[in-house]
Amino acid sequence: MLGGGRMGAGIAHAFLLAGCRVHIVERDDAAAGHARARVDADLERSAARGRTVPDADTLTAGTDLTAFAGAGLVVEAVPEDRVVKVDALARIEEVVDDAAVVASNTSSISIDALAASLRRPERFLGLHFFNPVPASALVEVVTGAATVPEVVQAALNWVGAIGKTAVVVRDAPGFASSRLGVALGLEAIRMLEEGVASAHDIDTAMERGYRHPMGPLRTTDIVGLDVRLGIAEELERAFGARFTPPALLRQLVAEGHLGRKTGRGFYEWSDR
């Protein structure tokens, strides 16, 4: 696992519960220590709910990418920035075996664009996990033009092994979930901006009227307003004005109100 932030730690937690050995690589010792602490906290919560958790030595964290040598799967979970991801994937490919599968946990960046500079694009695909990973049941398996069928099947096997449901999506801007989810979320923000209804009532309309487990504004708070803004900008470049981010979204991000992780977004949060 390259990257041990909120998403990387959640993905590591999922694989650990499935009995896998997991190594997290971070930029420095402090970040590696924080990543280890995040995963340990998630495992403690799982144990409190009665789950069987692995021995402590099945999880390691450090800064040396050569630890990925011999790994069957390496998941990149660095920030949602094309340049950062391209660099990260190139560094992973330098140290993994030829038979390894490399995956990006991207929610909107083109898999083919990320694969363009790789020597083995046929061994690369997207594994789009959802936040929070422990509570989410879905993983999008995103195939690039060069991804070979056996790599797709291996990905489906891994997703099944960690107890989640996979959907296979051809590489396209926003894939399936982000494109649909962001479209709904942006329209909900516009409605709030226009004073159509309160955030609570907009969400309740979708929860009670359409049986969504969570409304689009609360979902945006959990995903992160900054993450949703980045995806919207990516989709705007691909599809035009229908994905233009509302001014309210830009304003909240500029003010540092990013949702649950900062304690405030469209709602106030005390359990971050």
C-alpha cells in the first residue's frame, strides 16, 4: 500500500481482516507511524465489534518502496492529483515483480492516462474504494485499454476475499459511481445555494423519497468537499458546464470546511 492516509489505512484494514499481510509505505517515518496508528485504531474497533483481527506482525509500515518486491498486489492511495499519481505509480513499477498487479485508488482520473507512462500497463487497473472503507460494500474495478483479463479476474477475487462487491467499469471520466454521485451532489449543492430547501430537507427527500441510505450533502461531507471539488473539476474538463462546481462548494473548500474530517461542511460534525 503506497499511502496511509484515511483511504490507504481503510484499504489496509480491509485486507488485514481478510488475512493478508500488508505493508504501508509513506513519505517519512512520522507519516508511516501515523498510518500504522490509524490502522491499529480501526482494528481495535473491529475487535470491539467481535471481529477476529490479525496478529500485529501482519501489518508493517515504513518508507522504503523496495518492501513491495514480491508483493502480489500494490495499491496506490496517494492524493487525487494526476501528476502525483503518475510519479507514485512509476516508482512502484521500478521495484515490483513483473507478475505483480498495480492498482490506483482513483475516483476520477483516467486509468489509461495513468497507464500511459508505465512499462507494464497490462498489469495495471483501478480499484476505487469508497470512504469510509470499513463501512462501504462496493469497489469499482476500472479496466484500462491494456488491462488483461487475468488481471481483472485477480482483482475480482481480491475484492470478493475482503467481503466487498465489485462492479467492473470501463475507463471513462468519473467511471460510474463518481460520475453519477457527483452529478447528484452538485445539483443538491445548487439547490442549497438557491435556497430551495435546507441541507437536512434536501437529504431527507432523497433518503425517504428514493430510499438512499444517505443524502447527497451528508455524503459529500463524508467523502470530503475538497475531494468532490477535485472530481467535479476533472469531470468539467471532460463533459463541460454540467459539472461546473457551484460557487458554494468552492467557497467552503477555500474556507477549510471540508466536511467530517474538519468538523464542518454542510453539517457540523463532532465525531471526526
